[in-house]
Amino acid sequence: MASNTTGDLSESKFLTIAEVAAMMRVSKMTVYRLVHGGELPALRVGRSFRVLEEDVNDYLRKSFYNAG
């Protein structure tokens, strides 16, 4: 999981699975697959998951495909 330099999570923004799906323009099931497959770090809150916005951005940066 990506963390800021201070290790303080109070500055971090947590997103729901639905928010991550909307941000990435994929289905919620795709986000669940990424979380359960270990590709996208998440933490469990009760019966739902929360994903750090920074982790979503890191995932997208690493997944960028340069065609051509």
C-alpha cells in the first residue's frame, strides 16, 4: 500500500468501490477483482472495502500502456 511520507492517514482520502469504479470507468466487479487479486490495495471496513485514492492513482500510473 502506498503511504505518504509521514505515515499519517488522516490526510488520505478513502474511496468506496463504487467511487473507484466511476473514477476508472469500469464496473464495480472489476474493482472487486483487482482488490481480491491483490493488484489494488484496500482495507475492509465492516462488510465493505475502502481504497486510498493514492493507491488508485499509483495503480493507474503503473498500468498505463504506451501503444506505438
